[in-house]
Amino acid sequence: MTYLIGVAVLGVIAIFFLWFRDIRLFLATIRPGYRRAAYRGVLYSALALVGFFFTIYGDELIGLGLILAALYLQGRITREQVWTGESTIERFFGSCGCKKDKGTKEK
């Protein structure tokens, strides 16, 4: 067991945290960008778990590569701007001051 397993655990935790934050922001705002991010977060979380199991039972570098790929792909999703003047801690935990926009449609 090496220190790379700890790095893999932290990567998986980060991916799940970002996925849950996207879910929370989607439920708060009903914006289509966060809906897409929440749906794709399921796939990226699964990819991260596969990478974690590769790290434990197989080649550590392949597993870490899969986790880093999941982090990269999750960061490339385009989302709408929902924050105006919130602090860094509020953005970190996913709170926003906007209301649900049910009548807004994206083209």
C-alpha cells in the first residue's frame, strides 16, 4: 500500500463532492447546465470509482489516470453563472442567492 492510494481517495472524494454540489445547485436553480452536469457527474463518478479500484487492485498509475480524466471531464462541463456576490465559502458549498427559473428555456 503506497501513498498513491491516499491520493486516489482524495480524488474520488473531490469528484463526488463536485457532483453533489451540481445536484444541489440544479435543485436550487433548475438551470439546464447544472442538470447536464448532475447527469454527467454520475458517469464521471463511476469512472473515478473504476480508477480507484484499479489503484487498489491493479496498476496505480492507470487508476490515477482514470481519476484525473474524470476530474478533467467534470471541469469541462459548461454551466450558467449563478453567483453574483457570494463569498468563496458560499460558492464552495454550493449556496446561491438565485431563485428557481421554471419559465426559462435554453436554445
